[in-house]
Amino acid sequence: MEWRPAASLAALRARAELYALIRRFFVAAGALEVETPIASHAGLTDPALESWRTAWTGPTGVQPLWLHTSPEFPMKRLLAAGSGPIFQICKVFRDGERGRRHHPEFTLLEWYRPGWDGERLIAEVANLVRLALGQPERPVEILSYRQLFRDRLAIDPLHATLAELAACARDQGIAGGEHLSLDRDGWLDLLLTHRLETGLGRGRLTFIRDYPPSQAALARLRPGPEPVAERFELYLEGVELANGFAELTDAAEQRQRFEQDQACRRELGLPVPPLDEAFLAALSAGMPEAAGVALGLDRLLMAITGTSHIDQVLAFPIERA
Amino acid sequence: MATYNTNEFRGGLKIMLDGDPYTIIENEFVKPGKGQAFNRVRIRNLKTGRVVERTFKSGESLEAADVHDTQMQYLYNDGDTWHFMDPASYEQLTADAAAVGDAAKWIREEDMCQVTLYNGAPLSVEPPNFVILRIVETDPGLKGDTSGGGGKPATLETGAVVRVPLFVQIDELIKVDTRSGEYVSRAKEE
């Protein structure tokens, strides 16, 4: 049994310094540090994320609990309760995710800005990341999801048919693409991860914004002739680093999206976690318009320390946990 | 029939794909935070040796290939067929030229080889890393040249041709590294 840490002492120190820098940043920015539960009665319904389950033995017997995949729902309850700007550094859990850039237990920095829009939050994310990298002059690029696919793959991600997306994957020479059975978003994810991602954020910070409505997650939709989700992602040196939203605050629409997720999970034969009724109640009571973002601190640390495997910034990866 | 889920993918795992056995060289988990997960793998076709890349949707399952390595003794060759024996069970197997491949240049009767079996039949044969073989033909070198510089071709008893130093003569035994096909040293009878 290997007892020694996987990360170097320098990487452990870099983590401590990064957390201190983040806390200084948010104290100066007037945001409140908060802590919310890791285990919840409700789970995340997003079909792309698997929650870990545990159980609580209490006065009413054994109750199933779900480990959070992000602290989003309780943080939004705090916003609805009038917290003002808040941030949190916490461990989150996503079952089945393991690789060079994935670890099933990892650290998120998540923060919310009531009254802000996506654009203003993008600027703040850029400032924080440039500060953390010690590169205050690092350029920032902002592209729409549609522009990215049009410019680099000559395909319109909002309107291409399933057959056109599959043909694009074939033309791009993605090995095994002809054997894959995917939905529209699956094909878009394939093209993004296999042909676009590695080029993003090279020598700069690249923000992708305005996602297809089918990939809105918890972002609000911007209506118009071409509705898009007010969602953004940050890429740094080919690595996805952060995901943000101009938050959906409409309780009815949120419930509808959750129910769609659940139906999708049932169809796929996946576990169907219960909806977070407390979160939906908070939205009904009135959550202020806000922008929020989650940033993967392990990946940011990989960039800061110049490492290529997530294990190099973790004291004890899951195999030796 | 054994199967492997993409979660179980790791280097060295043997899988079936399009009717051929493959070994996984490298497995990369690729997933957008809010999207579809994929396993992007580099795999080697165990029949042809060709390395290819392939992407699978995470969660898919693939049939396991019935492939394993075993130590066998090379017995003899009768034209197109090489005969091997399991030293424990005395069970004999035959391998064709495609399976034996380059190993044919290096192995002598009674040598132990690593034989990779696929569905119980030899798929490939690895000679020992080092073999000792007799030189059957080479130009007479210059006496007194011990520098090893330059060198000359020498034909070995198995038919292989290797470059040897000028001082090495016909009928001498030499040690050869079969992975590089290079002369290592002179050798004595084992």
C-alpha cells in the first residue's frame, strides 16, 4: 500500500497559496464566504452527472442522501434569503469520472453575484484567474459557441441536423465516430472535445458563451429569433476550467427542466434522484437575478504548477485514499 | 462471454473489436463538465501489430478477447509449420509463419519462447531477449583488430544476418539482442 502523497510538497504549498489568494480576492470584492451541506436529501438530475449516494441513520430511520456534484442549489437558497454576493470552496463528487483531468472527488470554487450579468462575471473570472496565474496581462478572448463551430468546423451547431453532425465528425476523421450512436448534443460534445478543445485558451483565456438552449443546464435563455442559453465556459491551455450562468430564476421553468432530466434518466435506465423541493421553493419565493460560476481549482492548480495529471496536485488520489 | 465496460479500460486490457483481438495501449477519459463522456483509446491490433485510435461512448461494453501469454518450448519446424510444446503439460501446438514472424530468425530447437495465444491458438511468438548463435558465414576479418569499429555482416545458424566486429570469425558463438537485432558480445557454449 502506497502511503506517500502523490502531489509534491511544492504542489501542496501552491494549493494553500491559491486558497489564500482566492479568499483575499473575495474579501476585497465584498463577497461572503459560505459553507453548505455536502450531503443532501435531493440529488442532481442532470443526466450527464452521476451522484454518489450515502445514507443517514437518524431518528426516522435510515434515509438516503446524495453527495453534491456542485453546491449550486443551497447557495441559491442563500441568495434568495438575501445573502448578497457569496463564494464557497468545497469538495464535490462525481461518480465514474476518472482520468488525467478528472477525479471523482475534486474541489470547486463557486461564486454568485446578485444583479450581475454574464459579461460582468466573465470579466471578474478573468481577473481572478490572471491573478492566480501571476499573468495580469494574459489576453482574454470571448467567442460564441456558434461562432466557434462555424469558424473552425464550418458547421452551425444551432441548426445542423443529426446526419450533418455525424458527417462532420466523419470528415474530421474522429476514429470510431461511425460506430457511435449519439444525440445532437452528444455529437456537439464529441466535436468539441475531440477537435476544438485542445486549441482553446492557448496563451490566453478563452471564454465560450451563448450555448444551444439544449445545453442550458441552469442558465436562463435569452429570447430572440435565435434563442441561446446565457451560459459560458472558460478554457485555459486546452482545458475546461469554469462553467457559468446568468442564472435561471423562474421556478416553473426550473421544475420543467428537472422533470425533463428525470424523464431522460428513466429512459436511459439511470438512477432518478428526487428533486430539490427546497431549492424550487426558494426560487418561488424569489431569487434575485444573478450570475454564478463554478471553477475547478485542481485544474487551475495544474496550470499554476505546470503539471499534466490531476494526481500531481492531489495529496492522495482515490486509488490510495 | 466476458465483457469490459469502458470504466474498466486500462493499459494491457485485451478486447475484441471488428472481429480482431486488440490490446489497449492508452486510455483517456474525455468529458465536458456538463456533457457526454467518452473514452478515447489507442489500441494495437494483435494480429497485424497496427496501432489505431478509437473513441467510445463511456458506459459502452466490449467483448473481452481470449488472449494470454504463455512460455513454450520450440520443438522443430517442418516447412510452413513451427511446433511448440507446453513444458508443463507436454501439450503441443503449431504456429504458422504469420504468427512466428521475425522470431523465426532467432529461435533454435529447444529454445523457450513467449507464445501469445488467442482462442487457444498461437497469435504471435516472442523469442528470448538474448540468444546465443553460431556464425556460419562471414568474411575473414583482419587479425588483431579488436576495436569493433566498422564491422561486417555475419550469417548465423538460424539464417539471421547481423553486423559483427571484424575480429569475430566463422564458427564462433555470439550473443545477440533479438529486440534490436544487434551483436552484444562473443559467447561460450552454454
